[in-house]
Amino acid sequence: MRKLPTRKLIVSGAIALAAFSAGAIAVAAETEPELKHQHWHFKGPFGTYDRAAAQRGFQVYKEVCSACHTLNLLYYRNLTELGLTEDQVKGIAAEVQVPDLSDDGQPIERPARPSDHFKKPFPNELAAAAANGGPPPPPPRRPAPRPTSASSSRRATAARTTSTPCSPATSRSTS
């Protein structure tokens, strides 16, 4: 008589069902605090960005982050979208020397123009890795999502408090 496999199947199914329902009860028991409603001024089709804050963000990038990180996918002319005038953009671009070729084909350095890409801080990834004592710094990106567990939250807090904004410890962070 082959009733043993059917019995094992029923017992295994009952155990799995009990484990699943216990997990669902545990998840339902955890309550998260209700988040306060935030009104974002840039939400919707007619929303706008705070231009002063965006300009301060660019100033921080220019004075701090540009030493390691690049915005080489953007052009200097994109700064007009932050509310800067064309003359201001030309002045910011002219502060930077970019490589170019002269009329006779010789390499030269010239002041950047608004039509130029942002200059990379390092000539290549190998130089970036050497300057940072490890892998090259990642390009600036959106802020990382908040950690979900308490232990990863403590690790993230410890990493933020023990390193500088552009140190290799935070540049390599993937959380």
C-alpha cells in the first residue's frame, strides 16, 4: 500500500501552510509610523523646481564634488535650466580649460564654451581609481533608498558619520 507518500505530502503541506500564515501574521503585526503628507512644489505637470536650491546644489557640486565626480553627460549650457543667464554660463564655462585641437591639428587647452560637456576630473578610470585608492567614484545619482532593517540603518549611519562626503568609503557604498 502506497499511502505513505500521500501522508507525507499532506503533512508537508500543513507545515508549509502554518509557516506561511505565521509569517503573514508577523508581517501584519509590524506597524510602521504614518508618514506626514508632504507637499512637493514640483509635483504635477505645472510644478516648478526651487531654482535657488538648484543653484546652491550646483555650487556645492562645483566647489566640493567636482574634484572627484563628473557630470560629463551634461553640457554647460544646461545650467540655464537652473535659472542662470547665458552670460553667467559663459563665465562658469570659461573658468575651465578643456582639451581641443588647434587648426593645424596640435592638441591645445582652451576655455570651455557653453556647448562643451562638463570636464571630467580625471583623464580616465585608471587615474580616477589611483587617485581614490580603489575603484573610481561613481557619477552623482539620486539619493539611495533608506535602509529597511535596523542593522543596515545602523551601518549606514555609522558610514555617514565616520567618513567625508567624497571619501572612498561612501563613494563605493551601494545602499
